Amino acid sequence: MIPDNNDRSKPMDSGECQTDTAMDQMITFNIGGKIFQTKSSTLNNVRVGWLPTLSRAHPAYNADTGEYFFDRDPNYFRLVLQLYRTGTLHVEGSHCSKTLQSELSFWGLEDKDVGDCCWRNVCEARNREQEFRQLKEMAVTASLRHELSKEATWKEQLWMLLDNPRSSIPAKVWFLISIVLILLSISCHAINTLPSIKSAIREKIRNPKAGLENCSNTTSTQDADRTLFILNVADACCLTFFTIDVVLRIVSAPQRVCFLKSFLFISDLFFLIPGWILVGLMFSDMSVWLPKLQESKTLHLLQIVTLARISRVIRLGWYSDGFRTLVIVLKRSSRELLALGNILVINVAVFGFLVYSAEVGTNKDFNNAFQGFWWSAITLTTVGYGDIYPESPLGCVIGGACAVSGIVTIGLLIPIIARNFRVYYRFRNTYFSSTTNLNAKRNDSEKKDLRNV
């Protein structure tokens, strides 16, 4: 039984935490089989928790041994005693945040009793626990979806087919078809940027009713026109598949409103609607209204919007556990990334103005400060295109300092992000492997039980 401690600042009676005959006696605690001894005056140093109010009337007191027995973790009680000795609760980063919170609650302590020097350890442990919980949910979801599909409704099974390639063989086939068509769609868009294809499109705009035999007398133009026709057909097939995929996802989405607000669905709309418009233009009579679209830049805008098809690659990446782990790691490393961004912005501004001041008037490449910003950004990130560079002795000194600054900045912060990724990825692989083995053993035992029946 834990004494009530509603008022943490309430002054204690003179007889509390002492015997009837002694003002400062030795108190013995048996915490999970480990013996701790302290003086009653030590417990009175800090007016927090309920240990200062402890007396022999407490149910945990054993008169035969003269000890207070509590079946708690002795490692955390050591921290509690340290609080009463020093006035500050020190917590190491290796402690479990849940166990720490449970132990503090049992001894009547709160998070605010943690010292300022150790508060960061507590916060980081809680953040890490939350992120590990997300990784754990990913592993559990990936390993149990096949079992859940046995009792799932047709909508849930359809959603698993579309959203989880590991759920079944048809889901893997659908996923592979998606990969092939996404690559095909991106390839078609890239081929459309070739000069020969562009000339075929311009020829079609000028003479939309002309067939392959009337388009041109040159073989190269005929080949380009045939290629354009094949690309349009392939693009139409890809759009058909992606449209069916989006419609099925809308029908089977467990949380339809959230799905309709998601980035991937909105990017699909930006890709599908203009894509169907462009395909319709290529297969229709464009002699009347296509020139007007071209004059108003609408056609070019539609072609730019269809670049949203690249978001389909992001969807494929989201199926990868490594990619999802990377997203969690980037969130976990937001502080380091923010520091890296701040340092880079400051260095870009400083070195950009310095190199501009050193090169202006003598180097035609540095006509304004923005060119200095561009040069410093490329140098700091150790890319070094070589398109512009300082030529004066002072500019070369500034360039060397800029390069060294970039190496030091990136070299100090990037390993932190890499370490976080190794930790989380190792945790994900370890937990996923253990969960998979456990499920395999469970399935084997179930099969043996069925055979015995």
C-alpha cells in the first residue's frame, strides 16, 4: 500500500520517518532481494515522494528482520535513493522509459524531479521508444497480414492485394505489373522528349488528318510517327491500369476519407486527368482546338503536370521496409538535419559574398552575388561543377576555406544520421525475423494439431 501524497510540498510532522526513541536511525530496504540502507535524515533532505513519511506502521515493514520489503526493481530504487542524497534524480540513457515512469510513479515521484542534466536522456528514450513502436507495428503488420486475410472481408482482402505485396501471390503479381507499367510510363514520357518525337508531334499538330503514308516522304519521319503512335498506345494502357488501381483503392480503402486526402491519391489525380486529356488529343481531330491550346500554353502545362507520374515511384518505395525505416530515421534526425541546413545557409551567404567581393571586376563569372551563392553552395556540398570558379589569389583562399568548411560540416553531421539508420534498421530486421520465426512455429503447431485431430 502506497501512502497518499497529494500535497508534495506539505511540511512533515516531527515524528515522521523516525522511531519513537531515535531522531536519525538507520533504515533498511529490501528491494527485490537486494538490501539498501540509508538514514532517516537522508530521506528528509528532499520533500518529494512518500518515502519521507515511511514508518514502521507501513504494511511493507517486517518486524522480524527490521526491513521494508518492496518487490520492485533495485536498479531504479538506487536512482531514487540518489535523489534523496543529492537532491537531483539522475537517469542514464540506457534505462527503459516505461519502466522508469512506472517506478517513479510507485515511489511517488514525477518527471519534473529528473535533473536538467538528464532530462534529455528521458526525452530521447521516449522518442526512441515511440519510433521503435512504429517499426514494431510495421514488422507485425507485414508478418501477420497473411493470417488476417483468412478472416477478412472482400474489401480488406482487396486492399491487401493492392497495398501489401507480401499478403499473397496475386498481390505479388499485381505489384510486379505495377512496377513494369510505372517504368514503362516513365520511359514513354522520357522518349517523348527526343527531338525526332517532338518533330513528329509538331507534324501531327500541323496536319492531324494525315496518316503514316501522307505524313512525310522520309523514312525517319515515318519511323518517328510510328514510334509516337506506339508510345500513345502504351501510355493509354498504363493510364488504364493506373485508373483501375485508383478506383479499386477508393472502393476498398479502410479509411476512405484519409485516403482521398493522402498525397499519393492527389498526385495520382494530377497524373491521370491530364494524362487522359493528352492521350485523347493525340487520337482525336486536333485541327480546330489544338492550335488554340498550344497558343495559350495549356498543352505545355498539361505535359508538365503529367510529371506527377513520378509519385508512383514513391508509392513503390513505400512498400520497401528500408524506405519506411529511412523516413522514420529522417524524422528522428530532424534536429541534426536542421542544424546542417542552418550551417549550410550561413556558409553559403558568407562565402558567397566573400567570393563575390574578391572576384567582382576581375572575373566575369561573378557578376552578382547570386552567382557567388551558387558557387559557394556547390563547393560546400563538395560537388564542384567547375562552371564558375575564383581566379584571384584571395578568391582561391576563400575557395579553399569554403571547401574545408563544407567537408567538416557534412563530415560531422552525416555520420549521426547513418548511425541512427543502422540502429533502426537493425532493430527492424531483428524484430521482423523473430516475429516471422514465431509465426512459422505457430503455423507448424497448428498443422500438427489438425493432423492429430
